[in-house]
Amino acid sequence: MVASACLTLAGIHALVWWRERQALGNLWFSMAALGTAGMGACEYAMMRSSSPAEFGVALQWLHVPAWVIVVSLVGFVRVFLRAGRPSLAWAVCGVRTLSLGLDLIQSPNLNYRVITGLRQVGFLGDTVSIAEGVSNPWMLVGQLSLMLLVVFAVDAMVTTWRRGERQRALVVGGSIVLFVTAGSGQSVLVLWRLVDMPLTPSLFFLGILVVMGFELSRDVLNAGRLARELAHQRSELARVHRASTLGELAASLAHELNQPLTGILGNAQAGELLLARPSPDTAELRAVLSAVIADTRRASDIIRQMRDFLCKRDAPRRAIELNALIAQVLRLVRSEAVLRDLVIVAEPAPGLPMVRGDSVQLQQVFLNLIVNAQQAMAGMPPGARRLVIRTATRDDGRIVVELEDTGPGFDAASLDRVFEAFFTTRPDGMGMGLAICRSIIESHDGLIRVGNRAEGGARVTIVLPPAAGVRSKTGADARPGEVTLPGTTPL
Amino acid sequence: MPTSTVYLIDDDLSVRQGLARLIRVAGHHVVAFASAREFLAAGPPVGPGCLVLDVRMPDVSGLELQERLAGRDDPMPIIFITGHGDIPMSVRAMKSGAVDFLPKPVDGKQLLAAIGQALARDQAVRQRRAVAADLGRKFDQLTVREREVMRGVLRGSLNKQIALELGIAEPTVKIHRGRVMEKLGVTSVADLVRLAQRAGMGPTGEEGTAGGTPDSRPPSGA
């Protein structure tokens, strides 16, 4: 029974280690479990033995799995707790090896000088054999190794406790101390004939295994929780970033809303004047009301767009037409760009393949890059502020988006740090923009690069893989050449 | 008097539709444009009118248009509207001679009042200019000698003194003087002086700029 439990545990954890070779803790654990299984088998043989010789041999062989267990426990503690003095570890293993050696060369075994006979006793509702004989003083070597193991475990426990991993220290260290001491105690009691029961060290080791197994699985559970927390925090950070970008867009929002509001007010006041006439023109009044309704809808669309942009809800991944997405972002920044005297030129490539991704996140990337360009060019004389956004398909099928501005460009000295979190060259900057952009682009299996143009100014290059199995719908009607924004007609 | 036209320039459709309707229902003739370029392309406006103009527009902004128009012969009064609400801009616009500067959403009453003011101003300017042009023509009809006599009269000289200066007889001076009065349509020296002032002449008869009165020219500097 013990054996089958141990074999199962051993099997599971061996599999875990096989999947991830880094998890040596699992390897040591499964070896310890195997050892315990072997020990159980020997104990069983002992309990079922019909002659002293059989018993002696079984007990002799028991020391082999015992050695495996001790060494595995040492290994587990070293790898899993990352603690325990190496000197002690070697001492434990050394002494245990010595005791194994002594066990194998002696007859019948390490524990008995001579086994005189067998006795049957009751144990757990069954009749089993226990030995009678003279105990072997060399067995103290074995006991010494176990004591050293306990000392080693305590040392590791203290180190781990001091490190702050209190629960783990207590559980792993404590279980080793407890069970090994108990097991040793049982052996001593049995061998010195103070109690009448079979030797069952494997039960104690099973106890250790159960505890350790529990600790190992806690890691797995934690990993899942940590991954979820990380995803949640990323999402929060992106939202905060969007909010601060909105701060920069506040002027744009106000301006955008003022347009339909002006239309509404003008129409409504015209309506008042119409009604003041002796015979009001109802056709004209109807036109007034339709215009008011249309403008109100337009205003609420603007608000909804802004709110969608801010909202935490990330859209699911779907096929996106990049040129249209960029155009949408440009509409958002248009009034702000006009305010800052910035000319933005879009050069969308016709027949651009679609990209699979999250449209809200990608919009955020482009918005951030445009705002960065705007701020970089703030010091340039008016008329010298120009941003070109170009899309193209590479030979390997991937999609390239380039943003080139006429600003001062990136500082060459800090060029390799621009993507670092919290790195910023602006006194009011948070430094998260490019880090978040890179995170988003990389999660879309793309890459983002920055550099300076030969003619001066910065260039940001984004490469994205095309969505598999989706054909571009706008190949026919995308306009080649320049489309100038802001402005309603191309120049 | 020809009807005035309100020229409305804003790049946003809602704004154009709403304000155009308001201005039209209030009784004015209104023409709307989506950009300054379109307005300029339509050629110089004929007849009296005023401009309602968004300050910042893509391409040619409202202020730029104001500057361009200022160089022309008959700049129309301008009312600025804006969605941005920035004060330095409004100060600058008002200093360049705008009639008013209104934030969006534009209050209809304020807009119509400003339009009324602007159109009245434009009418007055045109009238003065017409009168001055008319006067200018009249003065052009004077002969050289008549002009000399007139200058003498404006200086306050007696006929005798004028005769002495010009080297002609006093009765001749009197004849010329009579013809000047007749051609210019005045009956007294005081009227003559006033007329000369209106025509932009200085106190001693020197000519002002042809066809211009001081208040029809925009103040220099934007």
C-alpha cells in the first residue's frame, strides 16, 4: 500500500521534472518517493519473512533505498529551499554512504549483529514477523547520518525562515525534523527491544513525502495566481497610461464636442426666431430638429469613442485593417495637432494585409507615438513640424509601419534605454509610454525599433505579422500616395 | 443700398449648418465656406458684408486670412469664433481690429449682435469711401490755377494776398474763387474747409491718399 502510493507520487513528479528540467526539486522528490517505495517493499519482505536469514537479507537491502531517500532529501532541501550548508550536506551523504557500505559488508546487516529468531506479532490487524537478536553497534553510524540530516534540515530551515519564507521553512524543514526523528526513534526502540513492532521507516518517510508534495503543488497553484495577477496589473497599468494620455487629449475632447454643440445651439436659436414669426415655416422647423438630433448623436459618438478608449475592457483579438485604424487615431488627434501647428501626413499602402490583434491596444500604441512626436517637436519653429506615418508590406509578408518626424530626434546616448520602464527624458514624463508600446507590440508577435533619420528627426519602426488566412478587404479602394491631415481635401 | 452678405468660414459641417441657418433666419444673406482657401478662390466679395471666421483652421487659419485681407482695398469686418478658448489669441485678434471674438458653442444673440455691428460698420465705411471718392472726383475737376487759389483760401489768406503770391490780379482771384465754390458745391469758406477735410486733405490743401479716409484703413500692425 505504501509502495503503491509512493510509486504514484514518484511517477507524477518525475513527469513534472521531465517536462521542465529546471524543476530539480521535482526530480529529487520523485527519487525520494522511489526510494520510499523500495523501502516499503523491503519492509514488506521483512514482515513476511519466514526465516531469520530472509529477514536479515531484506533488512540489509533496505539500506539501499534508505540511502537513496537520505541523499534525495538533501538534494530536495538544497534545490527547493535553496538553503542548507553544503558542508553539512556532504557530511550527511558521506556518513550515509559509509553506513550503506558497512551494511553491505556486514552480515546480516547494519542493525543486527546476529538474528536469533523470528516472532510473530500483530500489527495493524495482520500478523507479521519481527526479529529477535543482538543489535549491532555499527547501526549508530546510520543513526548518526540521520541526526546529521536533522541538523542539516534545521540549518536550512533557519536560513529559509530568515529569508522570509516562513511557511515553507516550517513545513519542509519541520516535517523532516519531525519524521526523521520519529523514524529514528522507532528504529532504536525496536532494535533495542523496547517495543514489539516491525520496523516501518517508510511510513515516516511517506509523511515527509506528503508534506513535500503539498509544498511543491502549492508552487504550481501560486504560479497560476501570479500569472493572473500579472495580467491584471498589466491591464491596470495600460489603463492608467491611457488616462494620462487622455489628459493630453482633454483639449481635443473639449474642442471636438464644441463643434456639434455649436451646431445644436445655432439651430435651436434659429428655431426660436422662426417660432417668433407670425406664421412659422414648419418645414424649416423640421429641418432644425433633424439637425439638432444629428448633432447630438455626433456628440455622443465622440464621448463614446473617448470612453471606449479609456475603458479597461480590452477588445478580443480579431483581424484589423491597419490603415483604417491609423486613420481613426489621426481623427482623434486632429484638432490637437492643429492647435500645435503639426502637420501629419499619412501614406497608407494599398492592399495592406490585415493584422490580428487588439484594436484598442494598437490604437493606444499609435496614439502614444504620435503624442511623443508632438511633444518632441514642440520646440521647433512653426511650419517645421511634420510627422509622416507610412505603411508598407515587406518582402517576407510582414507589415511595416514607420513614423518619421522632423523633431530633434532621439538622444544617441540613451537610445538603447528608451524602452526601459520609467526611463524618460521629459521632466513631466512617467517613462512608461514606450515600454508599454513595446509590450503591446511584442504581445502581437511584432517588434518595434527606434532610430534617427539621416535628415534629422526620429524614426519609429513597427513590424507586425500578417493575420493568417485573412485577405485584405480594402485593397481596391485604398488610395495610394499622400493623404494630408489635418484638412478635408488633399493638396 | 445693396444687401449685405455674411460670409461664414468654418471647417466643421455641424457648425456651418447650424450657424448658417441662424444667420439666414435672422434675415441676412449668408454664404458658407469650408476653408479660407475656398473663400479666397471664390474671388473678392462684391458689396457690403462681414466675415464670421473660425480662428484656427487647418491649412490657412482665421488669423492668417485676416492678415491677407488686411492688405486689400476694402477689408471686411471680421467676427472670430473659436472652439479652443485661448485668451492670448483673442487679444491678438481684437487688436488686429476684429469686431468680436466668440467662444463655441456660439451664443446666437451675441453672434447676431456682432453681425449687426459689423454690417453697420461696413456700410458706414463704404459710405464714407463713396463720398470721399466723389469728392476726389470733384477736386480733380479743378484747374491748376483754381487749385492754387483754393489752397490760398484754405490757408486763410485774403484775396489780395493770394493775388500777390500768384502774381495775378485780385478780380481774377475772385473769379477763380467763385468757380472753385461752384464746382465743389459749397457756399462758404467753412464748408470748403470741411469738404477738404473729408476729402482727406490737410489744413493747407495738400492731398491725402486718393479715395481713402483715415478710418477706412485698418490700423497698421497685426
